[in-house]
Amino acid sequence: EGNKHHDFWSSMQVSEFSGAPYCFNRFMSRNRFDNLLSVIVYTNKMPPAYKNPFFPIDQLVQAWNENMGECFTSGWITCLDESMSPWLSSFTCPGF
């Protein structure tokens, strides 16, 4: 099983093979983080009539893409490969 955001509050020693890359215990309790996370929204639009699992982040993604279109120019050597991330498949969209 991949890492979860709760791993950031683990008391396990951070290692190359397990746990999160950083522990947040010094800064915020996990319960406080979960409470904040439960009320964060990324859109100010009304939900569509149809089921769209990406609706909560559609506006954020659109703004990100517009910003990247203005400030990022890809080159012949640009490489983004999610398989290189230890967090691959850690967070998934429910229903997919």
C-alpha cells in the first residue's frame, strides 16, 4: 500500500523505504489537519447536474493550466514521469 497523508504524522523513523519524507507532528496535530482538509474547497461554482468526480478540482486545474501556459515553455529534454515518484497511486480519485 502506498503512502497516505497520515504518514506525515507517523512516529516511525523516516527511512528510504517507508514513511513520509517529513513529519509534521511539531507543527500541527493530525486531527487539526484533517479538520482543515475537510473544509477546504477549490471551486466557487455550483456542482453540475451530472456526476463529475473531478468537479471539486476542475476550476483549480483550469487555473493551473492557464498559468502554466503563460509561464512554462517545454523543451526537448523536459521529462515528467510519475513512475519515478514513491507516492505513485497513493492518492486516487474514488470511483476510478
